[in-house]
Amino acid sequence: MIPLELTGSLGIVGYGLGAIGPGIGVGLIFAAVIEGTARQPEARGAMLSTAFLGFALTEALAIIGIALAFVFGGL
């Protein structure tokens, strides 16, 4: 049997590891927008709208991750 304190700590550590992916993803999304704007400035509006959609979907993964950390952390 695992002590409750250890399980809760592992849930938070798991979320910390799970947040790395969305963090990198958001960085790559906006790096691509900056590079695309530098190459073709007139397409900035279209790229930003697509980037914000990608940002929202990527951050949804982080929100799901923290919800699962709380759900499984309480076991």
C-alpha cells in the first residue's frame, strides 16, 4: 500500500512532466508565426488566427493534465 502523501506528490510531479509538452508546443506555434510574419508580413492576420486556435487546443491538453493530476492524485 502506498502512503497518501506519496501518491499526491506523484500526481503533481506527473502534471509537471505533462506540462512540458504543451509548453514546448506553444513555443513552437508562436515561433512559426514570428518566422512566417518575417517572411510574409501581409499574411500576419491569417497566421495569428490559426496560431490562437492552435494555442487554445494545446493549452486544453495542459488543462486536461492538471484535472487528471487532481483525479489520480486523490487515489
